[in-house]
Amino acid sequence: MRESKAERIRRFMPFLLIGLAAVSLLTALVFWIQRGAHLELEGRIQKVRTLALPDSSTIVVIDFRFANAANYPFVVRRVDVLLDSAEGRTLEGAVISEPDAVNVFRYYPLLGQKYNPSLTARTRIAPRQSLDRMIAARFELPEEQLARRKSLRVRVEDVDGAVSEISEQR
């Protein structure tokens, strides 16, 4: 007796389903094991303060909280502050060093208190560690244009090349 094509498919179907389930389970297991291998900072911007300067530029102070989600240390190579303007342009601010940031807070009390140290190059963030930091930058824009921004982003680059961005929620 010859078996019909439908009967052969019906007999083959359980083996196919078991094979697909096994491959899916194996793929999920690999992703689960590798979950801490992706070097990335996760976080959010807590507070943004601005100060208009007499030369039509603006100082922006960003306080943020972030965590190293990986199982490996994140060593900061570079920190950039990016502004997405209302016109659709992306502008990069001139990051202010930690000693200069201390002076900015001393000379401009309108900015308030300096709550956290600046995130600087060579800062080491241990695996699963959470930190509060700040970054100050100067933009060659009047404060009114800066207030109309779409968002601010803090871009942090690791010494090994991994890049993470923390964006403002507006």
C-alpha cells in the first residue's frame, strides 16, 4: 500500500515541531547566557539646568543616573552632549571639565548646587553598578533656542568602542 502525501506530512509534523522547539530553546538559552555580555549604560536624565551668558551662548548642566547593565566594567573614554534642535539639527556642546564646572557653580549661584561629580574620561563603572553624575556643556545658542529643543543626549563612549546614549524625556 502506498502512503498518501497528506499521511506522510502528518507523520512528519510531530518531528518537525519537536525540532523547531529544540532549536528555539537552544537559541533562547544562548541569548540568556549572553545577556550580561553586551556593554551598555542604561539610565535617564534627572534634571536639566540652563544659564544664559552675555555673549548669546548658554551653559547646560545635566544631572543623570545610569547603570552598567553588563557583567564587565565600563571605562569612559569620552563624553559628549548633543542637542536635537527644533529645526532638526544636531548640535554638539563644548563639554566643561570638572575643575571648570566647580568654578561655574561658584561664579553663577543661579545654577544652584552642584549635586554630583562630573562624568569624566577614565571613570570606571563596575559591573551592575549604578551612579549619579552630571555633565556641563556650553552651546553657542541663546537660551530661548535651547528651550525649544527636541531633546538633549549624553553620549558616553567606552575605551573598547561601545557607545551608549542617555536621552532626555520631554
